[in-house]
Amino acid sequence: MPADAELPMMKKTDRTPIRWLVLALAAASLCLGALAPVHMAEAQEQRYQRRSILDFFLGRRYLDDGPQAPDAPQPKRQQQRKRPPAQKAVVNTRTAPPLRAPVQEEEPAVQKLGNAKKILIVGDFLASGLGDGLTAAFETSPGVVVEARGNVSSGLVRDDYYDWPEQLPKMVDELKPVMVVVMIGANDRQQMVTDTAKEKFRTDGWFTEYRRRVLSFGKEVTDRKIPLLWVGLPAFESDQMTADAVQMNQLYRNQVESIGGEFVDIWDGFVDENSNFIVTGSDVNGQQVRLRTSDGINLTQAGRRKLAFYVEKPARRILGTQASPDLIRLDESNLPGLGLPANPVEHTVPISLSDPNLDGGAELLGARPPPMALTRSPRDLLVEQGEMTPAPPGRVDDYRLPAAKTPAEVSVK
């Protein structure tokens, strides 16, 4: 047999083991493919058991994160729902109205009578504040009306700005007040222009002219037989203004009292015990409040009411019963029931004062004899026989001398 004839036989023989090897590998791969899911399932189960034990001790739960395909959707983790926190009310300060304290219901204003007496208040910015305080003081008095006609920047020096000597008579003729209250001078600390010269403040010529103007202004009221109340200036934060106010108050007092007016001194209400300016002090109720504003000149609402407190006393004295809050006007609608008879002629029959029927009986003492007494009364003994029963021992009218003590009673003591 030739050599080349044997070669194919050898190759065919050699392929048999290779086929068996291929079959063995295929079988092994099939076994591994069948066993792989079993091993993976066991591993996942063991891991789940381990995580279940961990969850038992820690109180947590875990999800199985085994191998997944890249495009597979991720499982959604279940989260515990939490209650949302309570939302706080948000207030828009731009649109919402500001919070305010509850408003107390105000009592209805007292209706003023048609014939109510009028108080005219004139002067500068302090007089305007006095008008507010005095209005509050008489708000419950139906018989009093307060007319405040103060001009803020006015005074007795600059008559070119506001001429008080010209305006005051017009106001009096228009309102016909029962009294005039003047508070002026806070704006007068400046140069004064007269007919002959310009007088600087604090000079002798200035004070001479100013006295004349104060006296003339007051006479516009007193010459009409109208009561005049001139209110002095308070202390100010500026020491120089306070010193000027002291000097001007003395001038006001002297000039006003010389024409029959009354000067109302308010100085003690706005200074301390050392006569120093105060910002905070007692109000009309004794409570500590702010009386002056930050500029040290003007008055707060409580300060205005305290200012009016000093004027209220002389004003009520002048007004009398007209300032009473109980004053009412009686007319046909509110007359009290008098119990008058419908026909008064029937009740006007004259009677005799000696008529026995006046005491409710036809005979004196009821026509019955007085009761018979078996013993005489002390009155009968005294009137008929002049005998007085002795007073009991110890009474104040017992004038008998004490009985003399026996020797035995003396020895006992």
C-alpha cells in the first residue's frame, strides 16, 4: 500500500477523539448553564436571608439589587409617606392690612345744647394744643362748647404776619363767648418792629413795647365785661428759652391782673422739684407718661390734657352749673311725671282747718276714754304732787351721797 493512501486513514482516525472532546465540552456547557441559575438563586436567597436578619435588628428593609439588563427599567423604591408639616400662614405685608389692637367701642358724643356757653381760645401753637385738651375736658358737658382759634406761628410781635389786635374783636363779636382764654408768647422771642425803631429781644425798649401790647390785647376782652384767663408759658428744653419764659410769665401776670384778668400758672406741671424741664411726668390721672415731644417745645396729647387741667378749674368756677355733665334741657318730650289731676278745678274746694275730718275721724281721739291706770305715773307724781322718783344708783342725776362705811367694812379692807 502506498504511503499516501495511509495518510487519510490516519487523519480520520485522529478526528474521533476531537469529536468526543467537542461533545464533552458541549455537554459541560449545558450542565453549567443549567446549574448557574441554581447557584445564583441560592446566592440571592442567602443574601436575602442575611438582609432579613439585618433588617430584624436594625429595623430597615433592603431591596434585591441583583444583576439586571442595562436597558431594564430600574425598580421604584417604596418610600414611607411622611405627613407634611403644618404650613404657617404667610402674611403679605404689602397687601395685607396692618394688625391692630381691638378697637374699643367709643361712647356716643354728648349732644351740645343750643344755648351752650362758648369758651374762646386764642394764641399760638400752644393755644391750639390747649384747645384740644380743653375740648376733651368738657366733652361730657352739654352746656359748654370750646372754640379754639389758635394760629400756629402767630404772636404779639409780628403783627404783619397775623394781627391779633384786629382779629380778636371780630371773633368775640361772632362767637359771643362767656370767657376768653389766651396762651401766646412762645413765638415772640424775636426782634420787634415799632413805628419808630427796631427793638431787639431782651432790651428795655422791647419789654416796654411788649407790655403795652399785652395790656392792649387784654383790654379787648375785659372792656367787654368778659372774663379773661391768660395762661402762662411752660418750661422748655433750652435753658435760654426757659429763662425767657420765666421773665415773660411775670410780665403777663402783672399786666393781666392790673386789668381784672386772671393769670393761670402752669409752671409746676412741666418741671421737676428743682424747676428743671422734664419730658416725662404725671398726667391728670397720676400715671407717668410722656408730656413733651422730642423737640423739647411742643406738647404730647397727654401734655395737652394736663395743660387743660390747670385751665379747667377756673373755667368751671366761672361757668357754674353750666359746666355740669348732668345738665339737660327739659321740654315736652322729657318732662317728669308730676301726677297732676286732669281737672284741677275739682280739687280746689276750700276746707276749714278746724274740720275734725282732717285727721281721719269725726271726733277727737276717736271718742274713746283714755285707759284707766291703777298706779300713778312718774309724770303724775311730779305734776300733781311735786314728787320725783329717786334716780337709780349710779345714774348721772343720782346726787345722793354714798353711805358711810361701817367699822367692819373698813377693817376688811
